[in-house]
Amino acid sequence: MKVKLEVIKAGKRLHQGNYEIDDKTSFGAACAEAWSDIREQCMARATSIGDLMETMNENVIAEFSGAEIRLTKL
């Protein structure tokens, strides 16, 4: 099934993508891509290498905390 996956937090879209989701593997791959996209956004905001290394995964978790994951059938 073709779906649009969105991650939204406080009215701001953190990720959006269209995916073919047929099973747990394809759903996991879509979620992993969202994680990677948001992680790259966090890395781009880091002000130094030290800042990046200290908070690399923590920032991603903070971004997802309280976020809404929406799936819309296309």
C-alpha cells in the first residue's frame, strides 16, 4: 500500500515521505528513513564537533518526543 508518512511536532513538519508499505520490514525502513532525516537535521544545527558528538542521538530522541507520526493512504 502506498502511504505518506509525516512526522510533525508543534505544528512543524520534521519529515515527510511517500513509501510503499506492505509489511513490518517496509514499515521499519520508512521509519528508519524518517529517523535518519531528522538526525541529519540535528547534525546540521550542531555548532561544533564536540556539540555534535555529545548530543548526536539525544537530539533525535528529543525531536521525536511528543511528535505525531501520521500515515495517509495515497
